[in-house]
Amino acid sequence: MTATHDLDLPPGVQPTPLALLMLGRASDPRSERGVECPGDLPSPSDPDLVARARAAKERLGDRVFILGHHYQRDEVIDFADVTGDSFKLAREAAARPGASYIVFCGVHFMAESADILTSDDQQVILPDLAAGCSMADMATSEQVEECWDVLADAGIADVTVPVSYMNSSADIKAFTGRNGGTICTSSNAERALNWAFEQGEKVLFLPDQHLGRNTAVLEMGLTLDDCVLYNPHKPGGGLTREQLRAAKMILWRGHCSVHGRFDVASVEDVRARIPGVNVLVHPECRHEVVQAADYVGSTEYIINTLDAAEPGSAWAIGTELNLVRRVAAAHPDKQVVFLDKTVCFCSTMNRIDLPHLVWTLESLADGNVVNRIRVDAETEKFAKVALDRMLALP
């Protein structure tokens, strides 16, 4: 089980799988949500924050390595030694064995992956423990184990291979490793699914239904009828045994809160406003949005596509706003707009701000390790099995 903090509930509150914890008053080690930040954060209006961050990083020298996810604020990215998507950053951390501290400016599951892939001598730090991921939170270990029991009762667990998106907790990665499955990213999902169908007859894909559906239907030739949606909040997932037995893809009912907001109306609107616009979206978007787009790909694919685009071309991008703004600023010779008129940041990713980064770096420089992310040995063992299977994909 993922270890962060001991369960600490207010008096009279009993722990349940659906308990809602008051921010700043409690934390639950069985979920992605951590809420404690001991110590005093610098004021966000402090004009010396940039200088303080630079000074603390200089004091730490090679002992610290800062990772910045593409969806982070510019003020945080400015201090990142490497930027990238979640898996690239975890691998970059593993490639820096000399760094005592890995400061992961991302969200909780990313820091867990970095802890799994780095050595025991390294400490992974998340500047704000409340930086979770709503998608990862949509699949708890209890829910997934219950789902596996449902598949066993239907007589199909032994022919079903779990494939879990990188955007999942260490517990879910460990479940995947224990049950013969693999991890995937948004760029290698097709390879992971091809491998899985060589091992078994069916795939349990979690936690993002949209990436699973889009990959299966648009890249592998399966049909929507081959896919069923397992709802963990309904008995038996809301599916009959016959539906489960007939399906090839059992999709978990999870989604990205940012990418899920885009709809076909957004695509139609931007095409009407900007003649000749190229619509480029992330595969976490809904199936009908992906179908209506011109290009589909991961964050790295989005960046590379814009780098190679013709000067003067117009692009509407369906992904997190920080990345879109950064790409637009890097390409002043192209017209780059956010796909939706109503802009949307990843709210949990944006919890990592300059005050939290300054507090983290200054604490480390003073010899105080804060917000360390640790995955217990048993969970790490099987999560790494699943990750290693991904690394071995042809």
C-alpha cells in the first residue's frame, strides 16, 4: 500500500472508502490526496521568491534534481532541470543516481513512479501533497480488486489482462503487475494493447476510458460494440455477465477532468472562427472529439507537431492550458489557440506554485526533508514488474 502519512481523522469521523476529508485537517494514505504542509509557506506576493528559489537551488547544487511536468506553471518550469510528460520525467529521475533529492513538480502518482524507479538512496519530494490527480483517484485499490472478483465470477478473469495507464496510483500499478498486466502511456497504448491481446482474450483498461476506447477503436480496428464501460459505483460494474463475456475491452469509468471538458461543439466553433485551422487533441479527449480532430497525440506529440508545423499555419489545441500557452509563446510565427473558449488549467497540478517550491528547496537546503513520497516495498515490487513489462514492449 502506498505510504504517505498515517490516517489522521478529526474526532468522531470514521474512515470509510468514500470519506471526504477536510483540507488541512486530515489525510488518507489509501488515496492520492495528501493535505498537510508543515511549516510556513512564503507569501505568494513576496517579491524575492525568484531570488530565494535560485539561492536555495544553488546551495543544494548537484544534490537536487527538479522535474517539471508540461502542465506546470511557467514560474515553476523556470526552475526545472528537465521538462516532460510523467513517464519521461520518472525515467530522467532514475537516470540521475547522484541526486539525493528528486523534487517532482507534478502530481502524486508521478512522484510515486519516480520513487519506484529511483534507488533507495534517493528521496522523492512533492512540493504540495494536495497535488493529486482526479483521474487516478477514480480507481482505488478496493474498487479494482472488487472488479477483478466480478470478472472471476463471470469466468473471464483468467483470460483478461489488465493494462493500466501511467496516470494511476502505485497501488493500481501493483495490481496490474500481480495480475500479468502492463503499464502504458498515451504514446505507446497501442503497443501495450497489442501485447496484452497476445497474452489473453480481453483487456481491463484503467483508469481512463477515453484513451482505452480511442486506441482500441481508432488504432486497432475494434468496434465500439467490443467495448463495455465498468462503473465501480454500480453493483457488478453495471454490467451483466453476458456483456462482460462478449466484450474485448472492459473500460474503467474514469476520465481526465481537463480533457473531458472538450466537446464537438468546441471543434465546430473553432473551425467556424478560424478557416483552415488544424485541430490537435490529446487522446484523453472523448471519442467523438478525437474523431472530429485532425491530429491526435500525447503531450510530446503535440509539442513536436507544432515544432514541425509550417509558419503561418493555425492550430487549435485540446489539452491543458499551461502547455498550450507555452507552445504558443514558442511559436509566434503560428496561430495557436486553446480549443475551448472557456480556458481550463489542471487545478491539482497548479497547486505546485512558486511559494511551495521555495519552501521545499529552502527546507532541503537547511537539512529538513519535507513531503517525501515513499512507496512501500511490496507495492513497489509489483508496480515495477508492470513498469518493466512496459519497458520491454517491442
